[in-house]
Amino acid sequence: KLTGWMENRGMDDALWLKVEMPAANLDAFIMASPFKDGGLQTNQPYYLYNFKEFIPTPPARFRSGQKSLPNVKTLNMLIDDSNPTNAVVYMMWFEM
């Protein structure tokens, strides 16, 4: 379920999404993403800044990472693992 959205149009366009789902669906979501082959690090604070509008306080447990996409695009993703029943996924697409 999409629960947040933000867009920035400029020299380097960016789009942020916040998606919530049952934790049981998270593995299938990851396997359908560019992160299916890995690339998510546990409690790595580097990518938190990209989601400051959605996450004012860092989650207790999270995974985050970055993947290059075709056409000089990049995807940052952060998964809040704090709640065992509900997963929250934050994504940011932008141009390099």
C-alpha cells in the first residue's frame, strides 16, 4: 500500500515512495526488485539522509542500499525492519 509520495523536478529529477505491506510479503517484494541479488546493508546510516522527510527518527532496525539502473538512474531503498508484522519500504529514484 502506497502511504507516501514526493517528487522533485529539476536538474536531477527525483521521486520518493513510502510503501507499507505485511512483513510476510517483503521477501517477494525484494525478489522482484533490483536488490534481489543483495546490496542491502543492516543499520547502515548512510542512506537515512535521503529519506529525512519520511523518517524524522531512524528506525531501530533497518536495511538500506543503492543500485544503479539503466539510463543513468539510481534507486536507493531503505526497509524498516522494526515491526515484525508490518514492513515499511522507502524508495528514492533519481538521475545521476
